[in-house]
Amino acid sequence: MSKKIVVFIEKINKYLNANNQFVYYLLLDFPVINSNEEIFYELIERQKNGANSMLEVKNVTFKKGGIPREGHYYNMPTVFIENNNWTTDSDDGEILSSYMALTYNASDITPRFESALSYTTYSQDSSAGNSVNFTSYINDKVNSDKIEVSVYDVGQGNWNEILFNEEFLIVYDLGASSSQVFNSTYNRITTSQKRAVIINSILKENYSFKKILIISHWDIDHYNGIFELSDAVISSFDFCIVPKRMENDTMRRAFDKLSRNTNVCAIEMNPKGTGAGATSVLTEICTTNVLKIYKGTNCSDRNKRGLLLSLHAKNIDFIFPGDHHYEQIDTFLIPNCNNNELNVVVPHHGGHAGKVSLIGACTKNCSNSIISSGNKHGHPFPYVKNVIEAKFNSMHRTDGCTCPNCTCTSSDYHRII
């Protein structure tokens, strides 16, 4: 096969299948530039659906070597191109209809990915600038009079909110494990009594109520809800703050949808330094007594190259890290906390986020953790769960706990300060 199809590894997860064998799940996308997806669709004799751009590969086994790394570009193994085994549906409940194009059940093949391609060749920064003085805007609206924190049960995804005095809302990520989960969560919270007040205020053009959206980083389970929202709902945000780097076609489409409907502040990350810890550096881009926003470093790891929040009010601190690493939390966020009650949304849904033992500044009798997880890939990982349980006084899982004989069910996390 002479033609090469460049793909981006959006996600790769290893898990045990029903036969107790280790297999991999891959989520692939096409580069945001130099994209050649039309060639691929021609090769597999399927008409391209212009709205969808991701490829799902299930039940993959690898022989020694040839396993791709998440967040890198590769030439697609020719076995995926030559064998016309792609389907347009999936039954595992972990896809989002607005981005998934085709699915491949790879249980009968052993593909091999060759060396990763140049990252800088296929990625690019968005052209949007910072048209909003968001520091002044936020500083004018946040205070500690009354604050409500919500971490929603969206499966393996991230959707957090901070509401100030029932008149200013910060939405931190709009992600879920599937379109069904996102829409059911959206319907549930928008029909609640409190959210009805917010919705009615917007519909009645009560501009005393304001809201903004912050996307922590461009992992699909942190922003895929953008595709499910109407243009009118997106336009109700005064502005959005997002990382500037674009890596694949799906995130470009999400960015374009935001840009068409509201102001977008695209944040360029810190220049990459040298030496130990250079990729973990965070700096504050918005500093108030109540809320701080941080940005990461311009490295190839999206989980360390994004936006984080910390909230400080009435001797209570909350940390919203997205998927950033524990060393970043411990070095740059926790020192700004007041050393009383610490609440942490566990990064990466309890998956790998550097050395979990580095979350060492917690005082167990007044610290709480919240894990937003729920899929077949085993999050939170047992070693993470064990450390979190040892270091924190309590652990809330949005998918319910896993204690023997426990009847806990999935639930949101709400806290009024």
C-alpha cells in the first residue's frame, strides 16, 4: 500500500475483556492540517460524513512492540486500510454520535504502529486572540458571599461548575462519556429548580446573570458536550477560555463552533523550559482572592498543557485540575490554599496523572476528594484509589463506590459554601 494515512491517537486504554485477556481500545482522529481523511474514506469505499471525524478501534491486541502513544501522530497500519471491516455503529455506549465516524472490531488482527511522526508537522495553534479582558471581568464578579460547587456525574468525563451568588456561573469543561450520558445529565440539571432560575434569567434577557466556559484541555471527554449544545445555548456564554493548540479535526470543529457563537480567548501556554520539571510549570493568568486560573507549559503532553482552577473561600479550598499531574497540583496550586479544608477533584478520573503520592499536602481529617469516572477501562485505578483513600478523609465517586455489598448509586457532587 503506497498511500499513507496519518492519524492522531486521541485515546488508548488497556483493559481486561470478557475472556480475562488484556486488550486495547483506540480512539483515532485526523490531523488538523495536512488532513487526508478523504483518501481513507475512498479506500474503504464509504462516503465521508462531514460532521464526524473520529475512528474507534476495539479489542486490539499487539505483539511485542508497535503500541502507539496517546497524543502522537502515526501512519495508520495498512491492515486497517486494506481490510474493509469498518462499521458505522457501536454498541458499547462509550461513543458520542456527534464525533464518531466509524468503528473497527480488531479482535482478529494484530496491528503494529511504526515510529511516531513529527508533532510540529501536524499540529497548529488557533488564530483566535484574547479579545476579552477576562481577568478584570472575573475579578469584578467573583466573591465569597455564596458559592455553589457542582461536579456532575457524566461517566468518564468532566463537567464542573462554580456558581457565585446565583448570578455568575463558571462552567469548567463540558465533557461526558457519551452523547446519551451528556444529554441525560443536561436534561436533568436544566429541569431542576435552581437551574430553571438560571435558564429563565437567560431567556428573559436578564443580563445580571453571566456565565463563561473554560475548557481545561482538548481531550474529547472534556469538551464533547459542545457538539450537543445548540448555537443559542453557546451564545449565552459571555466568552470561553480555551488552550490555543489544535491537534486534530474534532477539536478544530469544536473550536469553530464556539468561535461562531461567542467570544473565544485562546490561551498560549508557557514556553517550554529545560531541565527537570520543565514541562510541569504552571503560571497564574487570573488572580483574585477567591479564584485563580493557571496555565501549563507548551509540551506534547496535553494533560500538562492546559488550564486549571483553584477556589478559595471561607477557609475552604477547591482544586479543579482537569487531567493535570499531581506534581503540578502539589507544587503550584496547594501552596495557595489556606491549609484548612482542602477539596480536590481527582485528576484524569483516577487514571495515571504522574505520581499520586505527590498529593502530599493534605490534612486527612479535613480533606475531601471527588472522582468523576465510570467506564469499562477500570478508572479509578486501584493504586490511585488506595492512595486517595489513605490521604483524604472522604472520597466521593460520581459512579458510586465499589465497597462490597454497597448499594451506592451514581450521583453528582454539590457543595454550598
